Amino acid sequence: MSMITERPAPGRTPEAPLSAARRDPVALLRAYLALTKPQIVELLLVTTVPALMLAAGGWPDLRTLAAVLVGGALAGGAASALNCYIDRDIDQLMRRTKRRPLPDGTVTPRSVLIFGLTLAVVSVALMAVFTNWLATALTAGAIFYYDVVYTLWLKRRTPANTFWGGICGSAPVIIGWAAVTGSVSALAWALFAVVFFWQMPHFYALAIKYKDDYARAGVPMLPVVRSVARVNAEIVLYTVLTVAASLAAWPLGLGPIYGITAIVTGALFLGEAFLLVRRTRKGEPTKPMRLFHWSITYLTILFIAVAVDALV
């Protein structure tokens, strides 16, 4: 039986009561920064910069590096702010998100919409002026896909939302590559695949932790609408595919530093995934956030190895 309740219509919610923080410039600045979800932007850049370096065979020229760093950060911030605007109705229902600037009344929906659209236009303009048409199109496409295809459409309609949403989360890899070369090579696609498959065990772990939140908000995340066995199977499957993709990238142009790192960190990542499954089967506390946090460490270390290989 599904645990999904009646789904709220996207964005249809009374505006939060006026918050005193609206009159505090520092609090308002913090609110707008929070709308961009800096931790997500940081993680996006962790994959973008090494891909940029690998494509350039070392440090790229400062103009391209600056454009991708600033443009990419603004694009990620734009997508996140617009996501907050669209999801403001369900954010107020979820314990994890109810303290975001829109649910707590620090900012108004109209100001968030303007803010997000402004960041999107500026980010795409920067990419257009300082990189090339392919990197620009991919940047614009990633923002559109995340906010319209994923947030507005897929997220509330299918438990496959995380799978399809993984496309925009993986886009920074090929955006960085395209910014340097004007094309996307097989190696770039292999690294894209690493990030794409990685997002399933990464986000399923979070969704397990906040399963009740998603059920309350009517969002059909996999742990809400499928059995524990199904969720565990997908976590293991996509962890295996993540590690397989990381190893497939090795012979396409990466060196021994990357290869050894991919083997060691991949084994640890797999170990964490199987540990979560084993705890579940034994009826022990599953500690899904352990897998969630380790997945971030895994991706960071792996892409640091990409950057190191680009420099040696």
C-alpha cells in the first residue's frame, strides 16, 4: 500500500507570515545565500573543475577557469533558488526543509523567483561570452532540466525521479569539458556516468532518513513507495555501476593515481552499501546517513585524483 498522501499542487501555498528577518540586511543576505544551497554548488564544482583540468591537460587558461567557476556557481545557485520557489508548498511540510527562507517567511516567493531567474540569465550570459556555444547550451539545459523537468514534473509523479534527475546533477562534468574543448569525449561521458550512477545510492540514503517527510509531502521517493528490499537492491546495483563506471574511465586517458584511487575508494563505497543492507536484514539501526556522507567523501576523493592525474 502506498504511503503517499494527496499531492500538493506545485507552489500553491499561502505566503509565510512576515518574518522580522526581512528587516535585517544581514539575515536577508544569509537567506538569499541559503536559497542557492551552497553545499550543493560546492559539490557540483568538485566534479566540474577536475573535468576542466583533465580536458585542458593541466590548468586551463584563467579566463575559462573563472568563467566556469563563476558561471557554474551561479547556474547551480539559480537552479537551487528556483527549486525552492517551486517546492515552497512541500518544503513547509518537511522537517528537513521547513526552516528554509521561504517557509519561514524571510523572503517572498516573488523575490525568490526574480532572484533565481536573474542568476540563471547571468550564468548563461557569462558562459556565452567567455566559453562556447556547447558549454552555454549545456548550462542552460541543466537549469531548465532541474527546475522544469525534474522539480516541476518528475519529482512529484514517479519514484524514478532520482534516476532521471541524475542527468542534471551530472551535467557539470561535461560542461567543464565542453568549455575547454568545445566537444564531449568518451572520457568525459565516462566521468558523467560515474556521477550519474552515484546519485542513486547517495540520495536514496537521504530519502531513507527522511522517508516520513517525503510521505507527508506526497513526494514518491523510492523508499516511500517501494519495499525495503527493492531500495536496498537499487542502492547496491547503482553503487556497483558507479564503481564500474569509475574503472571504465581509467583506460580512456587517466593514470595510475586515478586508477588506484578508484579501486580503493570504490571498494570502500561498496562496503558501506553492503553494510547498510546487512544492518537492514538483521533489523539493526541502518544509519543511512553514514552511506550518504561517505558517498560525498568518495566522489570528492575520486575527482581530486582526476585533478592530480591532469597535473602529472
